[in-house]
Amino acid sequence: MTNQVIIYINDEGGVSILNPAPNCSLSIDELGKKDVPKGKKYKILNKSDVPTDWSFRDAWTVDESDLTDGVGE
């Protein structure tokens, strides 16, 4: 099981978080290329870097210039 997640900016301008399934056989980068929508930049983060308080999750933001780990294919 990985302790990493993938974030990207969704079509509504919010932040989407991909959390790999425990039995996923793909690497985190392979998963990003496969599951992040085509052309969307993404960033791989440690789960501990993601806020745990979901009360204001619709207010979470990320600067697109920080999404430097790959692009959805």
C-alpha cells in the first residue's frame, strides 16, 4: 500500500485527490498517467500533506505551477 496520493485541478476548478486502492499493482506515476484526465497536470504528495479536515474541502486550492510530476494521458 502506498502512502502517496495524486492531486490535480478538476474541470470545476477544485482540487481532486486520487487515492490508490490498496491492491493496485501500478506505480503511483503509472496511476497518474492512467487515471488523471488527459492533459491535466498532477502532483504526487504524501498522504500526510493532504489536509485531514474535510469541512472546507471545496475551498482547497493548488497553484497549477506546483503540479509538476506529470500529465494525464
